[in-house]
Amino acid sequence: MIDLASLALLDLSALQSFMAQGGPAIWVIAGLSVITLTVILWKLWRFARIGAWSGQRADRAVQHWVKGDMGAAHRALSGQQGVRARLVARALAALDDPGLSFEGAKEETYRIAQRELAQSRAGLRVLELIATIAPLIGLLGTVLGMIAAFQALQDAGARADPGTLAGGIWEALLTTAAGMAVAIPASMALSYFESVVDRIRQDMEDLATRIFIRAETRELTPKPLQRAAE
């Protein structure tokens, strides 16, 4: 029977040996890996909470509003906390506000959209920073390790052992590999999250444009219709 406790101790020992061989740089990279995983999981939870992947209710509300069915539009938005639904609800409220002109309603909607997009991008700068500095920290660790290896070679003089030098070099290269191992998933997650934010921005622009084009049309049509009736 496999002793799970013994396996866990062996894995822990191997990890401690790996961290000791990498030096201080490997500890910094390990900390960055924890931060990267935390930010990725938080962003996935955050996007799910704001409805980053679902905008059908907001689109349906705009369709009802464009057709003139205000009740159905408000029912479609009822209880919705998604970023697109909040924008549509605020745009409709701004248009119904007697204290705001048409241009004022557009500016208010633009302000809300900018705020929602800024909140959607929260955390992305952290991933961008990690994707940039993790390889640099790894490279710094490698350079410091190489310096130490060649200093040992110089101190050994004619008695230098090539095997010892090779061992020092591969240990120094561990930090470069570790830095790239952290930077690659951080960069991939950053690209994906930015694509999600871009999709949100495009949808919000589309929804707001449809609302205000229709609202402007309604403002311009009453007078001609009234003259035709007379």
C-alpha cells in the first residue's frame, strides 16, 4: 500500500530543495505565482458576478424599448445586476429625467459606461506587471547565480571541477525557467481578460447607440406627425 504521508513528505522535501537551489529570486517568483493565481480566480469570479458573458436580458430590454414597449423593457431589466443591464437602466433613467437634456443624458450614460469599464479592468494591471517582471526577476536570479558559479571557479583555480561548474549553472537557470513559467499563464490570462473587457465595451457602445438613436428619432418626429394630422 502506498504511504501517502511519506509521498507528501518527499514532495515537500523536493520543493524545499528546489527553492533552496533557486535562491532569493525563486522565493520572489513563488510569491508572484500565488498572486497570479489569486488574481485570475478573483477576476473569473468578478466577471461571473457582473455578467460579463451574458447580455441577452439587456439586449432584449433595448429591443422592447425601441419598439415602444416601456413596461416590457423595465421588466427585462428588473433584478438584473449585469454590467450591460446597469448601463441600459441608467440610460433609460437619464432619458426620463426631466432635469437632463438629451445631450446631458448622453453624457451621463457615457460617465456610467466609463466607470463600469474601469471596474471591469480592475486587477489587469497586476497581471500585466507580473507578466513583465517575472521573467526579469528570473533573469536576475540567473545572472547572480552565474556570477557566484564563476567566482567559485576562479577561487578553485587549477583544481576547478567542470561538474561543479555545470551544477552551479543549471541551478542558476532554474530562476529563468520559473520566471517564464509564471509569466506565460499571467500573459495568457491578461489577454483573455482584456478580450472580455473589449467585448463588454463593444456591447455597451452598441446598446447605448441604439437607445440614443431611437430617442433622438422620437424627439424629432412629433412635429411632422402633428402637421400631417392637421
